[in-house]
Amino acid sequence: MAKVTIEDGYRPSDDEPFMNERQREYFRRKLLTWKSEILREAQDTLTALQSENENHPDLADRASSETDRAIELRARDRQRKLTSKIDAALARLEDGSYGFCEETGEPISLKRLDARPIATLSLEAQERHERRERVYRDD
């Protein structure tokens, strides 16, 4: 695969063909950067949790510390799930399906992809999905 160069400050635009090589490279880099930040934060958390093995004599301090640890671990679990969504988006970039709505096959807007690079549904399809979810949840 030929190396695609993107200048600093490049943003995908509706003026160019949808999901051309530059756009695909832009989103690939964005996804890889996001994933590496998540993995770095996870490593930082692991290091902090291992070094914070202090025994608090005060019961309130110990409870507070345990609560903080539980919150941090839940956040890391959400981020672990996010990395699998990033991996799925990278796979879609490879197979050519990235940027297209899974429900309608229509292109997902570049603004939406820039804001949520793991998006699999167009804004309209996502809104329909959320409305259906609310209806079934309210039953």
C-alpha cells in the first residue's frame, strides 16, 4: 500500500471524493492515536494502582480509596471496550466499508466521523435506533 501524505491541519472535506485515500489515512491515524492514548492511560492506571497499595488506618479513607479505585477500574473497562470498537473501525478501513452506514449503506457525514470516528450509523439511522430503544425501554 502506497504511503499517503497528509499535510498538518488537513481536515476531510465534502469537496473531495468520499473516503478517498487521504480521508482513509486521516481517519486511520486518528483512530490509532486515540487507541494509543487509551492504552497509555490504562498503563498509567495500572502503575498507579500497583503503587497505591497503602493501607489506610482510617476506615473512611480506606472506603474513599476503594471507591476511587472502583470508579477508575470501571472507566478502564469502558475504554477497553472502546479499543475493540476502534479495532473494528480500523478493520472497516481495511475492507472498504468504513464511513458507510451499516443500516442504510449511505455515507456517514464527515463531521460525524470526525467527532465520532468509530460511528457505524449515519446520524439519521442513529436517531432512529435511539428512538426505538427508548420505546422498548419505556414498555
